[in-house]
Amino acid sequence: METLLLRDMFVFALAVLACYRLAILIASDDGPGDVLLRLRARLGAYDYGDDGRPETSAGRLVSCEYCVGVWIAAALALLLFPIGLMSFVYWLSIAGGQAFLWSVTDAGTSQPDSAGQV
């Protein structure tokens, strides 16, 4: 029983870390050959409306690390843990862990300077 609990805690921790990294990869990183940058551009992440946000829902989704993290967390919760009522709890917990990591690291606070460098 104790071994199972430790395994679940380890898998949960890995899920939070994976969610964090994937959210940054999708929402911020250019990717090899700028493939993710082009994907975000195609989805409208850089086409801003009058309110200063991307005009399309897809553009808003892929440009927000928190938004991307919520959906990645849902997929990880369904893939890694038994499906049931606790899936919802795992989903929100993984997303919360990703949001926490994002907010306490430089990734969540770095702002580009006038030359565009972080």
C-alpha cells in the first residue's frame, strides 16, 4: 500500500513537471525550426484586437501558459490516473501545480527589454 502511494505521488510530481514544460513549449518556445512559433502565428496568437489580446480563441489559448496548462493537465490526468471522480481532482491539481511553478519561476516574471531579450 505504501509503495502504491509513493508511486502515485511520484507520477503526480512528474505530471506537474511535464505539464509545466509542455505549457512553456507550446505557449512560449519557438521550437526546432520555429515550428511552434509558426503554429502559434497560424492560430492567430499574434493578431491582436483592440483590447490588446489575440483576436481568435485559438490564438488566446496557445499564447497563454495557464490556459495551455489546464488542457495539458486534463490529458495527463486522463492518461496517467484511473478514470472516475478523482480524474477531475487530478486534472485541477496538475494544472494548479503547473500554475504555481509558472508563477514562482523566472518564466512567469521575465519581461523582455527594449531589444526583446529576457
